[in-house]
Amino acid sequence: MKKAIIGISVAVIWLVCVIAFAVAAADSGSGDHQFTVLTVKEDAVKDYNTMPVFKELAEDTGIEVHWTYNTSAQYSNNIDPVAIKGIDAIYHSGFSNLKLYDYGRRGRIVAIDEYLTSMPNFSKILNARPDIKEALKSPDGHIYSLPRVEEMGLKAYPNILYLNKAWVEKLIDEQHMPAGVNLTKEDLKDGLDISRDDFKAILQEFANRDMDGDGKTNNEVPLAFVSGNWQGNESDLIASFGVPENREHKTIVDGKVTFTIEDENWLKAVQELADWYQRGIIHSSAFTQSDNEFLARGQDGRYGAFYWWEKDTVIAESKRDDYIIVLPLKDSDGNRYVGLSNELEVEKGECVILSSCADKKGLLSYFDKFFEPEYSAQLNYGSIKSGAFLSAKVNGKLIPNDDHGAQSADDFRMKNAPYGVVYLTGEVWEKSVEMESRAKLRLENLEQYVKPYTFAGATSIPNLNYTQDELNQLNTYEISLSNNIASWYTKAVTGGGASRDSWQSLLNTNRTSINTVLELNQRAYDRYKEAVTATAE
């Protein structure tokens, strides 16, 4: 009881502080065009109120926005952020389809499609892109949130496999290459062609030997990844067994929504990963670490191999030349496979306007500017004044500044860019903003080394619209199913529980959930295809 009282007291104190701060911010300016927006921001990110891009927006629009904050931990603990007094909108709301619809139909957040006359940029997007318009709708046909649109062709392929060629060279020099693995130093370059069995044998040598030369054999990590993360996960390793895997274990093949966990090849992959774990090739940290912990541990070059979509973020500059790209691993028949993630380039729920906002048209006209190319670029990468771009345009295009001194590009962006509502599409990249050099390199690497091996007939699941009844059913079945799969999978790999009987029990126990989720997603996908096709015609 004491713990409950303390918890309630802390929550009340926190809520009072947020309300007081929000109200104070709202009262701190002058004029009729002032708003207070709650945003989710970590302490390392600069105060939005001091960011040059927001100062420029204020000058451009005549609208003053005061930003107040929650950390992600604070925000996730608030069961009803829309109830916070003194705020007009929530930025980085992260609301699910169900929550958007629930808040919208009860009139607690604004139906943005009713205010499009105040949003010429957003209106133009909806007219030009019926797929985006369809993706943003709720079951009642309204649009309750502003999106983030960043189309680069990267998210569907969140993994590239990198191998420590310096360690392989050491095995060659010391004549410790595994029997039957016929690699020379000349082979060790980007696009290394190797089978899964040979890769496993090399990693086993990494696990058994002092590869970094510090006199220890227990601080090397033969294969590193972040299990279940949106990128840098083990999905492509599982896919090498002939299954179109992604972190949700759910994909579309030849127009049919499927669960990979029902495939016999998926079980074989899990059983093999369990063997790799027992052999010390995979460490337990792969299933417990955050992506930040993974990145920090990789800096000193003690990963024998790892999955991520670029090596520059993972490995310190002095060690980057030690790592090469490996093609998707060949199976025993010489085939290669990669699945497609369901990470969306059109993200709903980035910003919602509260119905209590006194001037909805004014605030929406302010956010409408976010969709302009120059503002989108600065919101996504950092302002021109902060050094995110070169001072001069080239052929009318903003050019990213790749030199941030001792900071990595990711560190710079995290501190200087608010992200959120942006519109960066192929047309914008072509006419208004140059992609970062590293993004262009990722695309080149994907085109050359990954995309050609996409599982035949596989496609990502797009933004789907559900009816109210479907949303309620998904809320009932999908979360528990996801948790059950994750729990079984981790235990199977790390606890030696990947037996056929155990797998069959997983499927049988969750059969109703599996069938329901597949059926509801198939219905929604069929409607999506019909709606997009009809609008395009």
C-alpha cells in the first residue's frame, strides 16, 4: 500500500509540475498567436525554444510556439497526456491507430482534415499522394495526426552484415583458418561471398581465440546484434534459412499476409541460433542490450561481425577499415535470402492538436510550414545556422555538411534536430535537398549487396486502416501474441528450448491470436490495395 501511495504521489507531483510549466510558458509571451506544445525530448537534445529553425519559423509565420517537455520515460508513464492542461498540441505523440481513433471520435483531438483550408502544403500532399492520404485515415475517414514522411528506400532493409577482416587476416597468417574455409586475403573486400556454415566456422575461431591480442579470450564478441531492434537485428540471419523474416515475424508474400513463425524453416533457424549461442558465437547481451549499448560496445573494434545498416555509427574511425560487407549468407544449396521490414516511411501520430486549442487554424497553419522542403530539411538534420548544411546552395539545393568535427553525424543530429513532422520524398531529394553522403552510400550498398536477394514475392506491410471493431480485436490479440513469441524465441535460443514440441505448443497455444491477426491484416491490406488503385485511376 505504501508503494502505491508513493507512486500516486510522484505521478501527481509530476503532473502538477508539467501543468504549471505549460501554463507559465503559455502566459510568458504577448500577442494573439501564441501556443504551448508538449514534446517528447531527451535531456541531450537542445531546448527547442533556442533552436534557430523554430526562431525562423516564428519570424516567418508571426506565430510564437513555446515548447515544454517530457522525457520518453515520463511520457510513457502518463496514461492520458491529452488531459494535461495548458497545452495546445503534442509533438512526437507516438499515438497508435487505436489511440488516435479513440481520442478523435471522442472529440479530444482535432480532425485535421476539417482544417485543410489553413494548410495549403499538407492539402497539396494529400491530393498528390493518395497512398499517404489513405494511410493517415482513421476508421471514420478523418485524419487525426500530422505525419512524418521520409522516403529514402532504406527502412525496408535495416541490416547489412559486416565482418572483421583484420581478424580473418590474423587467422590466415597464423594458419588457424577452419578446415574447408578457403579464403585468401584478396577475397576480403566488400561483397564477400561466403556460406553460412563457413561464416559459423570463422566465428567459432573468433570465440575460441584472443583475436584482439590483449591476452584474454572472453572479451571478444564473435557476432553482435540487437535482438528485436528496428535495425541491427538478427532477421537476415534467420532469413538465410529460406524464410522472409523481419522483427515482427509478419510479412506479405504474393499478396498474402503471413507469419514466419509458422514456417518449418523458421524453427530450423531458431534451433541453429541456439547452437550458436551454446558455442559462444552469440552472447547473451544480444538479447538484453539497447541499441545505444550496442553502439558503445562496438567502438573499440571487438566485434567479429555485426548487423547494422552502416559501420560508421558502430565502429570508431580508427577501426572502420577493418570491417567489410558480407553478402547475405548462402545456404547449403547456394541460395541467399533477405526479408523486408515493416518499418514505415510514412509514420502516423507525429503531432496531434488538442480540441482545447483556442486557435486551431492558427496552430495548424504553423505546422503546415513544416512540410516545406527547407524547413523539413532543417527539422530533420539541424538548422542551417547550426552548421547542418553548407552556407551556400548548389543548383538550388541545400547541401548537408558532413564535417561536424569530433562529433559523429548521429550525435550532431540528436542534439540539433527536433525530427518529427517532415516531408522528404524523392521529389524533394531531386529538387530541393541533397541526401547526406552516408545515406547515399547506404543506398548504394543496399542496391549492390542486399536488395538483389530479397525473398521472392515478399513485400512490406504498408500503413493499413482498420475498422473500430478490427482495432479492438487487434488490441486484444496482437500485443499478447507479440509478447508470447518474443518470450518463447529468447528462451529457445538462450535456454536450449528450441524443440519441435515446444514450437508446436507455441503455435497451438496462440492459434486463435495468429489466425485473428492474419485475417484482420489481410482484410485491411485488401482494402488498402483497392482504395489506392481506385484513387490512382
